[in-house]
Amino acid sequence: MVELEVEAVDAIAEEVGPLDAPEYVLFGGKGGVGKTTMAAATGLASALDDTRTLVISTDPAHSLADMYDVHIGPEPTKLLEDAPLYGVELDPTATVENAESPFGQSLFDTEGPLGALLGDGAMPGADEAIALQQLLTSMEDDRFDRTVVDTAPTGHTLRLLELPDLLDSFLGRMLSWQQRMGNVFEELGGVMGDDSDAQAEFGLDELAEQIQRLREALQDPTRTDFRIVVVPETLSLVESQTLLDRLNSFNITVDTIIVNRVLEDPGNVAPPDVADAFAVPDTEHCAFCRARWQVQQSALHDAQKLFGHRQIKRVPLLAAELRGIDMLRVVAACLD
């Protein structure tokens, strides 16, 4: 068996301890590996360190509210009375219905005036484009010092990360189209005015600047920490390697891999007074536990080879439901 060293946590205090992280912390990975749990626990640790923290969910199937056991809406919601923790679940589907172009039609209506402009290089899905716009706005909200993002499953996350380049191309088409049509509008009474007026009318300047700021932030390891969450199974590792390769192609640094639901004694990563509250997997007498542990050991060995030069953190599989502030404190301690 391959044993990975895990530093035991001395105590889970009322205040989990300072979170060593930059202003943006993003969690990505395969669907169902526990990204929301890790984001919620990280946001909690950040807020308990008295850092004004916003936790954002971009996953269409939101579960952030379930983690904190409170209602969370499309606008920042205060989650704790005694700590500066806020949450928001982005709702691009509702927003896209109200996204109008200067012509009074939906900006993403393929039958509208922009339909011909988009042509073969179709704009990304409207919901993903709106999610990006909402994410940009939330990440730049100066009311918060740190933003923790629970991303959608790998495929959706990659499409979201591709949007800045795709939108750059889209903006280029818009400007090219506007330049070609400028004379026509001038003959119709200067509906669009000069180039700068038309560009401002579409909001292209602001959007282009936001896209550039997002790209610069994501590519700056002093500002952004992208963490990949996996479970100790081969398929999860394979998909995570794909995500890691794509992030590298975007020049986004990944320094931390979180292996979730490891079938081990919680006492390895939590103090006795906490660990004693959880059932311990019996790999000696339980044939099922022993078989699962052997599968996980093989995956952990592969993870060490794939991600060995990165920081690898392990979170045990807990018998209790991971929901509510108390349980998130336990996870936060494992991530410390």
C-alpha cells in the first residue's frame, strides 16, 4: 500500500484559523466530487478570519444554499451574523430573458438583428455568456476582499473559461459590422453616430475591459488560486488531468489538488474530540471497506504521480451529512 503523509490538525477552534489564499479562489473538477463543499468550507474559513468573503456558485444545479442550510438568491446574501460571509447563486437563465440589444430585441435572439452578425462562429450559449457577465460583476464587487467560486462541472467550466477569447472574437465582429454599416445609419439620420458612439451604445468598451481584467486576474497566481477537486477513483483523475491540461493552456496556475472522500480514519486529519464523533471505516474486518480502500490506494498512488509536485490535501469520507456550519468547520480544518 502507498501511504501519503497527512499533517494532523491540532484543533478545530471557534475560529478555524487564517486562510492562506489570494483574492480569488476557484474550485473545479468532475461533477459530484464535492466542489461545493470545498468552496463553502473555504468561504467559511475566510470569513472567520474576518475577511469580507463572497462565495459564488456558477453551477446551474445549485447546492450552495444546502451546504450553508440557508436561502441564497441571485444577489449577495449575508450567511452569518457574526462573520462577513456572503453567498450568491448566479441565475443566467432568468437574466438572459431581459438581456436586450439597443434595438429592443434580445441580445441573444438568433432571429434578431445580431443573428446574421454571429454567423458560423456562433456566440457561446446565452446562459454561459450571461454567467460570465454575472461572474465578472460579482468578482469585481469592491464590497468583498475575497471571492470563492464554486464552478460548474468540468465541461461547463471549460466553456466558461473559453468565453473571453470567444467574446473577443464576437466584439471584433460587432465593431467590423458597425464600421461597415456606419454610413448606412448616417444616411438614415445618424442613428448610431460615429464609431465611438456606436461602440459605447453596445457597451463594447466596458465589456472588452472586463474581459481583459478577468483574463489578467485568472492568469495571475498572486491573485487567483484554482483548486481541482477529485475523488480517489481513476475516472475522476483522468477528467481532472484533462481540466489541468486545459487550464495550463489558458496559463492558469493550479497549485492545489483536493482528494475528497478518502476512506480513512477522520482522526488522521481532525483532532480526537471531533474525530471521535464519526464512525471509523473498518478496513480490517469489513470486506467492502477493505476492497474500496484498495481501489482508493491505487488511485491515490496515481494522484501522487500525476500531481506530486503540487500540494495534495485529503478530506476523509465522513459518515455524517456534510451540511451546516459545524460540518463545514470540520472540512475547513482538513483543508488548513
